[in-house]
Amino acid sequence: MAFSRLAATAMFLLILGGCAVRLVSGYDQGTFDSILSAEREVDLFYGELLESPPSERPYSKYASGYLRIETDLRILVTRNQARPLNSES
């Protein structure tokens, strides 16, 4: 009786040990590359703004840069919202 109980407990622990629970989505190289690309674009845009005197920074001159960056960031958000198990990150 004690042996069968011990065997059942051991079997249960082996089965339980083989289970895995995923709480977050796996690593996505494409998303990582997109994040680096967006970061580079933001840094470049900010650098261009800093190189211009404040009097030469009207929004109209840089509107396409703002739009491009905003679009890239929205795409990243949408991509990550579509990934399973990614609601927390």
C-alpha cells in the first residue's frame, strides 16, 4: 500500500514537472529589430532638430518626420497587441 502511494506520488510529480505554463509571449526578433529602427529614427530626428536654431524649427518643416515616427510607433503598438500572451508588455 505504501509503495503504491509512493509510486503514484512519484508519477504525479514527474507528470507535473513536464508541464509548462507560459505567462508572457516568447521573444520576437522582428519586434526587437523594429524597436531599434524606431529608436534610431527618433534619435536622428531629434539630432536634426538640435542642429537647427530654434527660429528655424517650424512644425511645417518637420511635420513629415513627426508623422513618420508616430506611424512607426503605432505599428509597433499594434504588432505587440496582436501577439498572444502580450497584454502586460
